[in-house]
Amino acid sequence: MYALIGVGMTLIMGVMGIINLAHGELMMVAMYITFWAYTLWGMDPYLSLLLSVPLMFLLGVLIQRYLIRPVLKVDSILPENQVILTVGIGMVLSSLATVFFSSNDRTVEPAYAQDTFYLSDYWSKAPIELSAGFPGSSTWGWRCSSPSASGSSWPRPTWGGASAPPPRTRTPPG
């Protein structure tokens, strides 16, 4: 979730050249739209995207057209006026949220919120094992299959300063 917020903030800064410090508060408004759509109409949080995305787009257009664009056109001593403006927008949005919705925690609990599923249940016959294991395991495997195993000059992989353990051999049971 935080990565999506960061990507949006980076995109706005990179493309438009605007440092939007009200980005988190705008995300809060979108979350309140989702919360109230779920509470009032029982709308699934994922389906509420059909409501919150257009509403947030409209709010963004209004903020850009009537607040940010006039500030960017003005030549002033402080070119950081956009930063001050977006901080002010963030403060107004968070204060309005506190006034209208209080500062109590709010949650959305759809029926599937406590359910779990495993990708291995769906892809058990897949040719590649899907894993979110140790990312260095693929690097270690590559280094073990490097020419050092066949006597080349590449160094053998190490485990904490010691040489790699010898390969395991299977012994038949009994």
C-alpha cells in the first residue's frame, strides 16, 4: 500500500514538477469514500474503486485548476509556494476529516477478510515452484553451479567465512 502511495507521489513530482505534500490526506479521503460506500450501501471495497477513483479524479482536477495552477503562475520571492499550499490543503483535509468523522479508528470487514488462500493450491501442477523464500537462494545456487565447482579460478561460495558445505549424498534406507 505504501509503495503505491510512493509511486503516485513520485509520478506527480516527476511529470508535473509539483511537490504534493497533501498526497497522504488525499489517500485518506479516498479511504473514507471506500469506508462509507461499504457502511452505507454494503459495497465491496474493491468495487468501491468504481466510485472512489472518479470522485478523487474530480477532486484532483478541482484542486489543480483552482488552487495549484494559480499559485504556479505567480512570480514571487518564494518559489516554494506550491509546497506551502499543498501542506495547507493537507491540513484542511485532515481537520475536516476530524470534524466530520471524529478521530476514531474505522475498518472495513468484508466477508472474505479473514479467509486465507495459498497460491500453491491453484498452481500445484506448475512447472516452476512459486516461492517467496530467501532471495539470495537463487544467487547462491548460481554461484554453486559456477565454474569453481569444476576447478576454475572462480572462488567457491562461502557461508559466513567458511567454505561451502559438501553436497549431501543420499543413502538408501535400511
